[in-house]
Amino acid sequence: MKVYLYIVKSLRNERIYVGVTNCVESRLDKHNNGLVHSTKIDKPYRVIHAEEFENLLLARRREKFLKSHQGRRVLRNSLLNKIARHKEGGPSKSVQGVEDAAKNLPGRRPGTLFAGGRQASI
């Protein structure tokens, strides 16, 4: 079963949310329809990044890291900077192939983890 780590950004106040799902489009719809308690106040959202994983354990590990202090720093300093540079061509509400969206970001390989601020394959 394919599992996706996704990052959405609020169009209202630019707040970032990191989560894991098996269908990014339906999860984005839930965020935008106010069905997710932690994000309903900041809707609408746009998918700005997605990564594909082979199983839930690996996706949760990556999610846990990105929500940690060090992970937030990595997210802010590297991933979001890459996303900002490629904002025009990035994924939007109509995500067409989440794998392709993740591949379009420079230097990103789906299924990689950051360890100590460095990219390390899993």
C-alpha cells in the first residue's frame, strides 16, 4: 500500500501543516471543508509538497521528524525554500500524480529522510 506524506499551506495565513494519508486529494478536500479539527480555522489549503512511501511506518517516521524542532528547522530552511523557488510549477488542489509532484522538486527523492540536517536514504 502506498502512503503519502504531504505538506499543505494555508492560503489565508500561510500556516504549514504536515500529515500522512493514502490519498492526498481526498485529504486536501477534508482540510478545505473544515473536517480536520487542527486545520479548519485556517482553510483553504494548497498542497505544496508530497512524498510517496512504501509503508505507513516510514511515512510516520518522516512526519514525526518534520514536526520535531530540528525537522521544522530543516523544513523552513531547505524544503520550503525549494518550494518557494518552484511555486509556479508546484502541485495544487488538482494534484495530478503525487509521485510526479515530489519528483519535480530539485534534489528531492521520494522516500528520503533528513538526518542531522543532511539527506539520507532509507
